[in-house]
Amino acid sequence: MAAGAPRVFVSHLAGTAVFDPNGDQVGRVRDVVALLGGRRRLPSVLGLVVEVVSRRRVFLPMTRVTGVESGQVITTGVLNIRRFERRPNERLVLGELLDRQVTLVETGEEVTVLDVGLQRLPARRDWEIDRLFVRKGRKGGGLRSRRGEALTVEWDAVTGFNLEEPEQGTANLLATFEQLRPADLANVLHHLSEKRRAEVAAALHDDRLADVLEELPDDDQVEIINKLADERAALVLEAMDPDDAADLLGELPEDDKERLLDLMQPQEAAPVRRLLSYEEGTAGSLMTTEPIVLRPDASVAEALARVRLEDLPAPLASQVYVCRPPDETPTGKYLGVVHFQRLLREPPFALVGALVDADLRPLPPTASVPALTSYLAAYNIVSAPVVDEGGHLLGAVTVDDVLDDLLPEGWREAAAEGGLPGFVPGPHERPEAPAAPGGAARGPDGREPEDG
């Protein structure tokens, strides 16, 4: 660490890129591992939880960190890719210490932990927790809250970290991850304890939670939705894509599924009920009911404006579907599809009705996954129209939906743990645990041997 920066706060470490000595990025910091009950007066910082390119979370000992400066962490080189597993006596600083309610020893006042300061010991590679940034009064409000006095105190000035807290806040934990994409935040939630996961899920806005749920493994989805109040769960399901909401509801007992569907707005529940009516493993069960639908008199400019919508998944943005009114699925008569590249080649005032590719035959909702796979491969497309016997567009099946069905059961769990099939470690990710400085042996996960 540079001489002018003897301390770093964990909120500044969250998401920080980790580089090797050559300047190649090897991962990002997702948490800090500390030992609160060791022999030292101050808690020892054992290492960092680093998410590598495969999304696996590994342990990086602090003895292998050579610098924390300019928004980056520098390591000595090779990472041990054994999946990180927290030991019983270890604490995750971001996941478990932020938002804790503790007590000032001198006054007995309750304060909320907003941030945690780490300091590197002089002339050593050892780190310890020495400072806390806290706020007096009620917990909550985040780093920018004006409620209560905020102050920095020594670690010894507070007590209560070892007490079980029934309801721990989430504002400051969420503030450290507010810029994460839904898939990355889902990975964070997956690695939290069940209690902490429920607290974070309860604190997320409905739309944000909906996006995150879509990226979580089935077991985590069910766990979270079951811990929400029914009214809140219905709102979150309404914010999810209908196909993802249907997949989640399909994992619930029949009584729970019907109760939540009844609580949803009728117009939001209707497409979900329709998706649930199709046999599993068919185009009808895999499709989304919200593709881009345009009338034949819509212009190319209007079509491109719809394609440019920020929240639209890339496969759905690859083409627009031209139909007679009504525009919502099931639509009026399906006329054909216009591919994105064709839209780019035509003048803005051209009408999409004159550009349809009528040769691309639609699929019935009963089409099997093998038929879907062959269809997408044969036509070199990433989205396929699904049309009923009456010629009405029901939805579209995208390549990611097909892959989701083709991949082995539990693939999301494997991805969250970095165990994707066929992953080959890169030059900075090796399974061997390197020796500690001075030749001391390391454990199989790269940690130093425990004291005592």
C-alpha cells in the first residue's frame, strides 16, 4: 500500500478489480474475510473473497495482496481456484458487519455500522480492522442519510458484534452493490446466509428484486418468494417477465401458486396463467408473451425506437413481429417477421408491412425443445415466433430460453459457484495452493493455518 494511504474502508473495496503484477485483471472483490475472535486485540483480516472470470468465488489471502490503491487491488500473481467456503469462526465484513447495531462502550448509545476500516500493519503483509464509521440513533437511511450523528470510532470503542441480531439492516450493504447488474447481485445474494438473504430481498425495490430473482437458482427463488408477504410477492411476480414468473410459480405447491395468481392484477396474471397451461418442455411453456409487436402500417423509425429500449433483452431486439390488431398477445393475424438488420437497411419512413419475411414459418406452441433447437439452428436466428392454429401470435421463444431448458438441472447453482462444465482455468487461476511467504504450508483453500 502507498505510504499516503495506510487505511481503506470496505465500501471502497466492493467490486474493486483485482490485478496481477503484469496488469492483467483476474477478478473482482466481493467481500472481506475477518477473524473477530482471534488472539489479537483487533480483528485480523484474513483475505478477500474474489469473483474470478468463471464467476467462482475464491479466497485471496491478504499475504498475497501487495497493494490497494487507485481503485484496484494488486496481487502477487496466481490465485487458488478452490471455491471459497467460510469457516465457522470467520465473518464476512460486507455481508455480515455492515448495518449491524452495536453499542458505544463509553456512553451505552446504540449505533449502526456504516463502514469498516482496514489497516495494514507496518512492515508486514498482515491487515486488521481498526476503525468503524457509525451513525447514532435508529438504523437505516444509508450512507447519505442525515438521521443521527455520524462519526469514526476505534474498534475497541464498540461492543456487540458477537451478539445475535434478529433484524439486521441492509441500507449500507445495498449501497456498496447498487451498481451491480442483476446477475451479479443475484450471485451476491446466493452466497449470503439464508437470514441475510431474506433481509436484503425485503429491502430491494420490487423491480430490482424481480430482475434479481430471474437470475437466481430455483431453490433461492422459492426460498425468497416464500418469505415475502403474499401482497409483496404478487407485486414482485407482476414485475418479472411472464415466462420467468411462470417458471417460479411452477415450483410452488398448487395452493400457493393459485393464491399468488389471484392476488396479481388480472391483466398481469393472464399471460402467466396461459404459460402455465402449456406442457413443460414445449414452445408454449418456454416462450415470452412480450415480444415486439407492430402493426403493418408502423414505420421503420418506430420499429427501431422499440428495438432501442434499454430494458429489452438482446434476443427479443433481434426482430419485430408484424400482426393485425390487437397488438397484445394473443394478437390479431400474424403476418410475418422483420429482422433488425433489414430495418437498418431501409429508410425511416418505410412501412414494416412491406418488409416482412413471410417465408420464416412460425412454430406451434406444442413444438418440442429438439424441434426448437433445430429451428433456431436451421434459420440462424435467436428468436422464433409461436403462433396458434388460428394464426394469432402467442409469443416468442428466444435462444436463452432454449439453452436454459437444455442445460443440466441445477446449472444456475453451478454457475453461481463457478463450476460451469468445460471451464478451463486461466493462467492466473490454478488449483494448487501456493506456499506462504517463507515456505510455510497453506491449507487446501489457500488460507494460512489457523491459530492454535
